[in-house]
Amino acid sequence: MSKRDEIIERYKKYLADYVKLPSVSAQNRATQETADFLQKLFTEAGGHAEVFSDYEHPLVYADFQPKDAKKNKTTIVFYNHYDVQPPEPLEEWHSEPFTLTETDGKLVGRGVADCKGELIVRLTALSIYKQEHGDFPFRVKFFVEGAEEIASQNLEDYLKKYADLFQTDLVVWEGGSKTSQGKLEITGGNKGISCFDLVARTSKDDIHSSSAAYIEGPGWRLTQALAALRDIESGRILVDGFYDDVEEPSPRARELINKMYLDKDAVRTLHDLNRPFLFDNIKEAYAFEPTINIAGLTSGYEGESVKTVLPHTARAKIDVRLVPHQDPIDIQQKVRKYLDKRGFSDVKLEYLMGEKGYRSDLDTPIVRNVLNIAAEIYGGTDNLQLLPTSSGTGPMYLFNHYLHAPLMSFGIGDPGSGAHSPNENVHLSNYYQGIHFVTAIFEKLAQDLNSSSKSNAVH
């Protein structure tokens, strides 16, 4: 077995130890234990590692500095999170969720795709480079939070407090996936979000439903308010000022999005859709359109058989996906003002959480260098899918805001990895290819930096 293979196998065992820790942030499980495990792992790999416990969920920071001070002029931060989703429903797992299991060419276990496996891949690659070159390629930092699965609580507080420590030239995001066509997806941003509940209350308690002859129930009141928010035919959001701050995508962003694979017929068949799409160009809608969604709707009795009741409350859970420059607090305030204007001041709005969106055209020099390396490793640019943003949400905006560095996301998952689901997994082939890719990033960027340094010395 080669030295490189020995390192890969050693770190795969570390991954098993990592997965074994049930670090479910929603249940506040194994938080400190997992942070301590990572600090030890980073330290043994040759880095300076600290655990910041300023807030409820500890943050793990590691710094790997080359002996050659000139190499420290370039820095990459790898952002990951050590918390995972709850494993339930347990009966749907084919193996123990917190035991790393190798089966059918896959590694299976909670967090292996999102995103404990991603971190181990990156640390494996760094250890391979150190073993083969005797030093680190440039300054490499790891930023590992413990509350990503519960909306990154206190992340902004950490970034504010330690922004100088985390400074970097590039942030590599937590992970990513191959597409259903086997292309490596590389993403430069994500949408923001504003979440709130709308609550209609029409009486102090439930009433016999015969009273509906003369008493309006909260279900009707709430659905009337919801219907006022969006045009039924076009899907356009009717809230005054909702689109005022929407950032117009650049020509390059449009070009990248329209190259992505998103087939209308395939989507319709996959989900058995029986309503028309809201937009003709669903690719641009995916990336550039803000949304308003009723994520939950409940009122009264919902059990078996019948209970003839006129309930006293009705509640809708709303999530609004935001594009860059839209602010989650501003949006919920505009919704509140709009509902008041339309005569729904009695419908209560309860703000829950929000994050701003971030979008990148993937065109900064260091990002383009990484894209070139990806093309070499994954078989050409035709095997890459580049997206300026995803339709999901994460705290990318905060990193760019406080660190002023570009971001890019890629990883070892695939459409069947099942992040957040039972039997979460990654294919071993993707795992090994991910190690190869990150190792190549270290090697190629280090060569470029060395060549640039020699060129400057000559001139």
C-alpha cells in the first residue's frame, strides 16, 4: 500500500469516529464532545486548533501555516459544520445511523454526505500534500460550526468577533453534489430566506360548527389573507415594494444558469405535477426569482373521522426565498404593511428567522483557477455544471460580508446521497475522487504561487 493510500485509509477510520458522534444540534447532543474531537484531529494533522465557546454551540477553528512565510500570503478557508440532522425515522435505516457502514460501494451513516465526509476529504487531501511535499501548500484554515442545521445560530456573532482571524482569499463551502448526469456541480451562491407564521384568531375558544352560519372561522380569514399575497394566474407576489431591491442577474450569471440541466418534462414526471409551471424559463426562476411559499397550513381538528368544530385559530407557515439585496426583516415588514393595507390587520405575523442571499459569477482569478483544476480532474468542462447560485439557502452572505472573499461550493454527494434522510450515503468512487480533486487544488495552486513568486523575483 502506498503512503497516499495509507493516509486515505487512516482518515477513513477517523471518519468512522466522527460519524459515531451523534452531534444533532436540534437536540443539543454531543456538541462539546464533537468539537473536542475535531480540535484533536486538526492538531494531530499539524494545525493550530481552537474551540471557541463564546455561544451555545462551539465553533472549531484550525490554521495550517507553511514554514515558508511567503506561502502564507495566500489563504483558503474551508467552511464545514459538524452538526447533523436527527436520524429519525430510525426504522427506515438499513444500518445503525451513527455507525459508518460500507456497503454496495457506498459509505453510509448520518452526516457522511452533509457534511462530515466532506471535511474528512479535505483534511485527507491536506495530509497527503504535507506528506508528499514536507510542508503545507499555502495557508489553509478550517471553520467548522455546530449549528448549521438550526439556521447557524450565533454564526454572525462569531464572524463579527473573529473576522480578522478568519481572513482569506477564498471560502470553499461545506459541500456539494454531482448532477443526475454525473457532472460535478460547482455553485457560487444561494438564495436568502425570510420565515414567519401568519395566524388568524377569530374567537377565544373553539365553537360548535353550527355557529358558522353567522360566525366567520379563522380558516376562511387566513386563506383570504394568503390569497391576497400572490396573483393566482401569474404567481407574481403582490406585496408592495417586494421586488424593489431585487438584483438583476449579470449576463454571465444568465449564461451559466441557462446551461444547467433542468428539464421541464422530467420535473413534471418526477413529481407527477398537475399544475402548469409559474414561469416558462424555469432555470432562471430557479436561480433569480424570489418566492413565497405556504410551507404549512393548519386549523382545527385533523384527526380521524369527524369533529364538527369551528376552530378559534388557523396558522400558516410561510417561507420566502430571497435574491441578493433583499433583506429578510424588510420583507416581513412589507408583508405586514401590505396585509394592514388590505384590511387584514387582525392576522398576526410572527417572524421566525431569516438570511440574506449571495450570488457570484464564479469569475474571480482564484475561482477560475479552481475551475480549471476541476475540469482536469473530472474530464473536461463538459463534465462540470457551474451555477452562480442555488435555489436553497445558507449563510454564504455572512461570510462574504465579513471576510470580503469569493465563495464556491463543491463536494462528494450525488442525487441519491439522501442528506437529511435515512441511509445517508456517498459513493466511494466520489469520495476518492473528491480527495484527488482537493489534493490537486493544493498542488496546482501551490505551483502557481511558486511560479508567480519566482517571476516577481526576476523582475
